[in-house]
Amino acid sequence: MTTTHHPIAIVGAGLGGLTLARVLQVHGIAATVFDLEPSRAARTQGGMLDIHGDTGRRALRTAGLHDRFLDLVHPGGQALRIVGPDGTVRLTEEDDGSGDRPEVDRGRLRDLLLDSLAPGTVHWGRKASGARPLGDGRHEVRFADGSAVTTDLLVGADGAWSRIRPLLSAATPAYTGVSFVEADLHDADTRHRGAAALVGGGFFFSLGEGNGFLAHREGDGSLHVYTALKVAEDWLDGIDFADAAAAKETVLAHFGGWHESLRALVAEADGALVGRRIHALPVGHRWDRTPGVTLLGDAAHLMSPFAGEGANLAMLDGAELGLAVAAHPGDAEAALRSYEEALFPRSAASAAESAASLEQLFGERALDGLLERFAAIG
């Protein structure tokens, strides 16, 4: 087995891991990122993200990338529309450019981070299979291809099912009770005019009791739809996603009394539907300080998406960890202690908000509660 040594090893080339590598680089500190994907172009990276001023945008400023980020922002993406199950528009807010949560395509944001790194920083096709301590804060990471690396500082940025987390915690993600079925409507203004008019230019909600539609307009003019259902954990197993027509029928059976304009968000979908269970780690997840290793992003605090903080917190985690390492040269334990002291309360607060939002959005007064929330903000 081939083993090489890297002073700082980051497992996972998502937004959090890449932000960490970038901030370290800004401070003249080299790090190596390992990712399971065979290349940066191996798959699409998901839909739009709203980048928050006090988390994601703060991280981009720390990384020296905020001005370049602004060039990627989707104009009009902060618009909002809320529609009742009967098709009645209950709230419309236009994007006047004054909001603090601009929308950006996740893939373009990831490319911004990747392009900012020195060549060779990211090692593709390296799927971590496990890790073990070697003593004195050093660790070994093993990969599915039979290779291994050793490191003085190991960072698990490898998402919900992290292979690094077991070094620190026995916690595993639990099903939240909600599943998504995702769909795309391409060339919406031309091919799906009714859906395009319904959703508008930004983010869209339509909620009933226990289910609903969430959607947003992508930068390329398509619509990405999340059909959300409060269902048993094994419900998705009963859907044959290879049969698009049958899958649509199964999903729409949960929306029998809904307006046809809303049902069309699934009925008119282009291509296959994709199912995804929503999992979360326990609110307040934390671990004892363990020499030479830590976590960030979903590996540290996986939560449901209903507070909109997952990607933003991952980026902030990466930026804050990078700053801590730079502030404590030669003292990894001081850096990790400083980072985790801020990480735990910050992530606990967001996870609690996310859990509360899930209960509200899929409870008995889902639509009214959502309208009241935005009225309070306004």
C-alpha cells in the first residue's frame, strides 16, 4: 500500500473544504484536498444557493473572493412567491437589489473556489474508506483505491456520511420524516410558461399539511422543483424512478386536491424524478477535543435545509478554521480548540432553527405560519 504524508489533509472538496483550503492558501499555508469524485466535472453540483451576509458572504470575503462572487449572482434571484394549494398567490416580493442573500448557482460557486486554488491542491478519485489515529495527533486516511496518506492535521469535510466523523463521534444522521422528490423543467419561459409564471423569478413556496412544493428559477432559465412530503422513511423505496410516468403518478397522489397549476410542477417535469431523504444529526452535536482532527459542514452539523444555512455554515466553518490555523502557527491544538469553541454554539443555534422550521413548514398551519414569518421579517 502506497502511503504519502501531507501536513494538512482535507477530506471532501465541497464548498466548506474548498473554502478552508483557499483561506489557508491566502495565509501561505499549503493543504491537500481529497475528493471521491473522479474529476471536478463528474456531476452537476445542484441548484441555486442563497448566500447569507453573516455567514457565506463573510467567508468569501475572508477568502478574498467576494468581488468575483458578485459577478456570479443571479439577477432577480431574491424574489419570493408564496402560493396556496388552491393556486391563490398569497405573497409576492420582487428582488429590488437591496437584499443580503443573493442567489448563485452552486456549481459556479464551487468553480470559483476551485479556480482560486494552486494547481494540484485537489486530488480527485480518492474515496476515503476510513481513518485511524497514529498517536501524537497524527492520522492515517485510507482510500478505496488501496492508497493511504498520513497527516498532522485531518479535517473531515466529507458530508453527511463522513468517514472521518467516527474518529470523534458515534452520532449518525437520522431521518427527519421528510423526503424530497426533485424535478426540473427546462426552458421554462418557452416550454413551461404556466409553471414559469407561477414560480416567478426567484424562490417559490406552496405548502399544505405535511407536503408542499418548493422551487426556484435557475440561472439558465429552468425551474428546479422540490416536492416535499412528510412520509415514512421507506416510502421512496416503493417508487420506480426508472418509469417517469409512474413515478409522477405516485407523487401526485399526495396532491389530489391541489390546483392543476401546482400539480404541473411535477406532471410537466423533464427527465427522471430524483428522490432524496432528508437526514439530520442531533441538534447540538459536538465532540470532545481530539488531537489532530476536526470536522466542518455537514460532517459536523448536518441539518435539514429549512433554515437555508447548510452551505453557508460550511463555508464559514472553512473560513474560521483557516483563520484559526493561521493565527496559531505550529500549534494545531490551540487552533482546533479556538475553532470548535465557536463552531459548537453557532451550529447548534442553526440546527435548532432548522428543526423548528421543518416542524412549522410541515405542520397543521404550514402556509399561515410561513406567511406570518415573512410578515414579521418585513
